[in-house]
Amino acid sequence: MFQFFVEAIEKIVGEQTVERLSEPGVGDAIDVDVDRFEDRLVQVPSCLLVGSGDPLWRARRRLSMAEERLAADQHDRLMGLLRAGDPHQEVWFAWNAKGVVRQIYDHTNVELALEWIAEIGRDFTDPAMPTEVRRLGRTIRRWAAQIVAWHRSHVTNGPTEAVNNLAKRIKRVAFGLVNFRHHRVRCLLYAGKPDWTLLPTIQP
């Protein structure tokens, strides 16, 4: 087995890692890879979902959580569900790979980040790895410059993404907006959380 990958997974167990909102799209890419694991397993006759009784279906929420956020009983429950519904350990590999990648943001050392990314890219893209883990390795390689940029500057586009998400949410709820002024007012009202009790005191 690939020693670096094994050691990285072992380090996760029992250790707390820091989740950063500044991950430049890597978190989303990894979550997509985990979903692809589950989708492919569903296509296998022996792993067809049977509603709420399917182990992977029951584990879906825990799979989206970081390991340090799982209580001991939740972790044990997740491992049991994976043993029952993931006989080839494909989803297990994806979940652990996600934790390995998140460890990149446990420090601010540029050289260490570069070395970490190189190790991940090499180990994850090994032909013996599951297809989705190899895809994740290629994703990390493509985002290497953006990942290391955070270690250099500690600047993130997280707030911008949050504002953009808010604006899109308002547009979706309104079933589309054709007047920018109205859209702007809606965004300000939604984001600003105004105190409506002061409305009677406003003079025209």
C-alpha cells in the first residue's frame, strides 16, 4: 500500500483538523468526488439503494462531516455502515482522502504545502487507486497554485462567494428579477437584517 497515504489517514484518527472556509473550491471538488463514489455504487446491482434501509443511504450525512466533528458513537456507526454497504472500501477511501486534503490547511508553511500537494497528487493518482480518488488527485494538481496562494497571502474569496450565493438565492426565491434596483434593495434587506420595529419612526 502507499505509505504516505496510509500514514496520512492514520494521522487523521484522533486528531483535530481545522476546517477553513478559505479552501479555494477544493472542498466542493472533493465533495463531488465522494458523491461520485456513491452514485457509481448505486449502479452496481449488489449495492442498489433500498430506501432508508441501505447502509450508504443511512451514512450520507455522516460522510459529509469532518471526522473531528463526529462523536465517538457517530464514528463507530459510520464505520459499521461502511463495512455493510461499501464492501470494496471505495467510499471509505474517498472519505479519508477528503480528510487528508483538508490537512493541507492545518498550517501556513508554503514549502510544506507544496510538498503535501505533490505527495497527494502522486499517491492519489496511482493506477491501483479507485477511479474517483485518481480524479481527486488530478483536481488537487490543477488547483495547486490556488492552494499555495492561500498559504502565501492568507486571502480568500470566501466572502465574495457568500455574497454571490445570497444574491442568487434571492433571485431564485423571486423566480427571477428584471429590475436591478429592486434586486439590490432585496439583497440589502436580506443581508442587513433590518429592525422593522423602527419602520414607524422613519419620516418620508
